Amino acid sequence: MSLVVFSLFNLFFSIETRDARESAFSRGTFADRTFVVTTGVSFFLIVMATVLGPCQAILETTALDVRQWLLCRCVALSIVAVSEIRKAVLRRTGAAIRPE
């Protein structure tokens, strides 16, 4: 489960960092076809890591049930909540984004 949570954290973080100020729920987030394809492939590979026998053997993972998937998703979605709150505060205050 930790591998799935870590992978989903990274996937959701990539969606959140697509734009420093705009919400991930805006239309522009998924306007880039390459971004959509790579995000979809990433999610597919995360799922396959816990479903396919050879992947399970290599990565030493096991199959997850629906409840475990939901728990992993909920924990990983915390990055979305934190990022969206941060972006809302930045938009509201008009604060400049620091270059990273």
C-alpha cells in the first residue's frame, strides 16, 4: 500500500504543479494531450504494479482490495487539498510565486 500511496502522491502532485496559481480543476490543466497521456499511463502502471503477477514479483507487491485502494487514494488526495488551499491563498492575497 505504501508504494501505491507514494506513487499516487507523485501523480497528484504532478497535476497540482502543472500551474502555480490555477486550480487543478480548471480546464487548462488537461489541455495538453501529452500531459493527459503520460498521466494516464502513470496511473495504469501504478495499478498494474499491484495486479500483474510478474510486476508483483519484481516489486514485491500484493493485490489490493477496493477498500485498500480507496484508503490509498484518500491519503494521496491530501496533497491536492493542501495545494488547492495554498493556491487559493496566493490568488486571494496576490502574493508573488517564488521561483523554485
